[in-house]
Amino acid sequence: MRHSLTDALLSQTGKFYLQLRFRNKAKIAHELTIKYEGQYRNVGLMLLFDVFMALAVVVIVGLVAIMLYYTTN
């Protein structure tokens, strides 16, 4: 089975994140199995979605602030 570059990047990002977060191999394996269905790719996807959601919140709050600024002046 051939993996794409995107899958490889998501897997490496997920692996790096879990290593930074837990440091203990047993905890990493437990978290990976329970929360992410045993795939580092899923960890990377969750991180990517979290970043996009954070950016979306910042954009929405910024737009609301701009709207309020121009409607009150």
C-alpha cells in the first residue's frame, strides 16, 4: 500500500506531538490506542483541525470587532 506525502507529514506531526506531550512510551501507546484508533495520522489530523478552528475563531472575532467598530462610529 502506497502512502501519500500528506499522510507521512500528518503521521510525523502526530508522533512528534505525542512524544512532546507524554514522554513515556507506555502513555503514548495507551493514548494512541484509546483516543486516536492506533494511528499517528489521526493525531496529526486532530492537530490540523484544531489549528483551523482556532484560526476560524480569530477571524470571526476580528470580523465582529471590525463590524462593531464601524457601526458605533
